[in-house]
Amino acid sequence: MKFIVDCMLGKLAKWLKILGFDVLYFPKAGDAELIALAQKERRTLLSRDNGLLAKAQKKRKLFIESENWEEQVKQVLREFNLWEKVKPYSRCLDCNCRLKYLLKSRAVNLVTPFVYEHASSFALCPSCGKVFWQGTHFSDMEEKIKEILKRKKKRKRN
């Protein structure tokens, strides 16, 4: 599933990308641009702006209820039943392209010596060339992802 997110939902856009979803986010795009791009690329428009969603008429869209990014992510996963489609760390956070696994030996000249010595796996964005690895922030991200997905399991039991 592909999304386009309005300027009020930057953190939601980031976390949907972290979870592996195709998300476009343009913080300065106008309503008409967002709607046109959503239609052209068959993307679902996510917004907290009722005016924007009204202009989108019959286009695929979702009003995001909460101001809390974690609740926003859960709402999107729940509304579109995407729990099983979560593939963390599979997209570039900058350009949204799918990442490619990179052998450690190929990363030697792409990262600092410290990172090369301490990281065990790497991914490369074939579009922008950015290299990703499990840095110091990784454990925090893992905990947040587990918490989001754990709540899904609790809901299934009820």
C-alpha cells in the first residue's frame, strides 16, 4: 500500500517508512498538489485536515484521529490491516526507495572506520547512496516497533 502524508504528519510519515511502507511526504506541498499526486500514483492520502480530505472527494484517504504519532501509526495499520506487511528498515528514510542489503566488505569505504568495526550489517539506498546500519538509536527503534506490534497481538486476543 502506498501513502502520501500532509505537512501535519511528518512523524507518522517517518515511522511508516521505518516500518517499510511506501510513503511520500512533502512538508510544503499544497492541497491541490497532494491530491493530484495521490491520484496519479494511486496513493492513500493521510491527513488531520478535514478541509484537505473534503477536497479529495472520492479519492482514497484517511482522517488521522490522534495527535500522537504512535496512535497514528496504529490507526493506519489497523484501518488497512497492514500488521502482516510490516518490514522494518527496508526503505530509505530520505528518498523512500527500497534498501538493498550490503555485504560488510562492500561498506568499508562507505562508512567511518568506527562504524565499520562495530556494525554487523549494512543496507544501501540504490537511489541516493545513503548507507544504513544498526547504530546507537537502533535499540530504541526496536523497542518502539515491538510496542506497536505487541498491542496488535493484544487486540487479536480480545
